[in-house]
Amino acid sequence: MKAKKRLDKDRKVLKRGESQRKDGIYDYRWTGKDGKRHSVYAGTLAELRMLEEQIERDKADGIKVDAMNTTLNDMYKIWCDVKRGLKDNTFQGYKYYYEAFVADDLGQMRLQAIKKTDVRRFYNKLVDERGMKFNSVDSVHTVVHQILNLAVEDCFIRINPSDNALKELKQSRNMDTEKRHALTVDQQKLFLTYLKTHRQYSHWYPIFAVMLGTGMRVGEATGLHWCDIDLEAGEIDVNHTLIYYAHRDKEHNCFFGINTPKTKAGERVIPMLDFVKDAIQQEKTNQELQNISCKAVVDGYTDFIFLNRFGNVQHQGTLNKAIRRISRDCNDEILERGEPDPVLLPRFSCHNLRHTFATRLCESGVNIKVIQETLGHKDISTTMDVYAEATKDLKRREFGNMELTNGDIWNI
């Protein structure tokens, strides 16, 4: 006996799994590979059958059935559970960017509903409404892209809708990562001289001189112990870095911690220039005169070289604020003199001191591999970027000097 066809209220034939409720809503039910019954709903039969087609495509492509209602926030929780191989401060940084900027916005969307335009619109919103710099959007993109990659790998979605989204934002707005420029030779001399000759700021000279003379990252410099220094051999052993971050098992609190260097290449020995040795000796003398001793213990480490007046380790934020005050007062003093074309200090941070050291090495003709090893760069391309910028400026100055010195030669 032939089965009786099922009809909806408009007398349209319904397929297997389709039905219409008393309120007129259509639904489609099926059994997934997981053996569970699943349902979708739609206001019209045409809309329902579009969903059915999507379901069949998902089945054919191996897309998970439960992916239809999985949000980006749900996937973020999975990513947090499975993500490994990161230093804790890096992982906490990722979590901060997601929870602060993504969770209440893009994070609430269903994975399968997120399109490339949604990601682009979200990034534009971060720039236009929240005033984000490109570097910060880059950090947001890093974690969003990783989460969506996991969604692709686990068959929640077919493609990663954030692919190339950052590149497109950069192109459309002519944005770029902010370049960290080196101090010129004159600016470097001015900075160090001002520190040496002004009592108010002289206590900052040792740590900034060491950064300028070694190219160490700020966490490497602030994390130095006296046992890392060999004044007789004139060497600094860089084998760890001081960090400041929110610990995974604590909420709303940040703490200092000790990590291995950013990469294996970060473990290195740096030869000390004479003025670096003098700066370290000066730091020791200053602490003895002021009766300052190390009271900090971080992950079992103590006996730090650079301390604040309370005997605790130095914080990167404090150092950058000090640089801003020093630059402001130095520039004010110079401008008051009314000299023509004065040398002034630009706005810069601790990391610019590392870039300045690298630039001085390049200008001195030091071998590129030596520069790479001294700076602790894992990738030679990072060193080459610094080298290219330094030599470009040097070439421009040399050509300018040649024209000033031999101008008549070129006038034919």
C-alpha cells in the first residue's frame, strides 16, 4: 500500500523529516552521525529547504551537526582548554585581548554565521569607535584567527573567515605597524649626558646606559642578577627575562615572574662595552650610598641588579614614564636657551634603546650574524629589517656629505 503523502496547510507536499506545527512554523528533523536527533526551524517551507540543503552539504563535508549553534565564544572556551606551548604571560595576553574586545561583540555570533565582511566590519569598529592602533588590532586578530583555525580543524566551519582580514584592513586604511626608530648619535649623546649631569635623574643613568650599550630587551635588563655579570671577562649572560602579568590561577591581580627568553636564540652572552661596565659599577655604588638592598624574590630568584628605592625590581611602565619625564625636562631646558636648530629628544620608549644599539652596530659595519646573535633574534629577517633602515639613513647622510664636500665636481 502506497504511503499517504503529508501536506502542509497550503497543501504542499512535505518531504521526509519535514513537518508543520499548529502555529505555522516548519521544522526539519534528522538523526546525525552521533545518533542524536536534531531539529531546525523556519517560517516558510522555502527557508526550511534552504536549511536542509545546508545540512546536506555539511554532512557531505563532515561538518559537525552541533556546529550550527556554536558561537565564537563557545569555540574560545575550547581553544583555552586545548591551547598549549605558550608561556603563561603570552597566553594571558591572548585571553585579555579576547575577553576585553571580542567576547561581547563578534564572540556572540554563531561560527557558521560569521562571514569575512563581519570580521572586516569588527576590525573597522575597533579602529573607528575604540580608537585602536594597528598593533592592538593585530593582537586581537592573532587570537581570533587561532580560534577560527581550530574551528576549521575540528570541522565546525569550512574556511577561516578571518584569513587576510588584517592585511585588507592595513591596505584599505594605509596602516602599518608603528616603526620603532633609533635615536640619532646626537640624540643618544644628549640623553646620556643629560642623565649624567642632572642630579634629579642621575640615578636612572645606569639602567638606561646598560640598555643602550647591550641592546637587551627591557625584561632581560630588569631581570639581571649580579651572578649574570662577569666584570673581569666583560660579559653579560642573558638566560632569563622578568615579566609582569596576570597569573592564570589569580583574578584581577598582576605579579612579577621569571621566564626563559622569548626564543632559544635569546639565551646569549653579550660582551660589555667599557661604559656599560662603568654604569653597572655606578649602580652598585649608588645602592651602597643609599643603603638599598634587594628585597625582591621572584620565582625563587633574588639579588637583582637594578632596583627601585624600596629594593624591589624595576617595572617597565615606570621606566617608560621616567623616559617621558626626562625627555620633557631635557627639551624644555634646551629650548629655553634659544639656540638655532637645537637637538631635541623625540618621544621614545625602552624598546627604542634596543633599536638604537642595533643601529649603532649596523653603522659601525659589524657583521650581520654577530648583530643577530647579540640581539637574540631568532629570525635573520628581523635583523635585516633593522640593518636596512640603518644603512638607508647612513647612505642618505653620506650622499649629503659628499654633495656638501664636493659640490663643484657635479656641476658640469
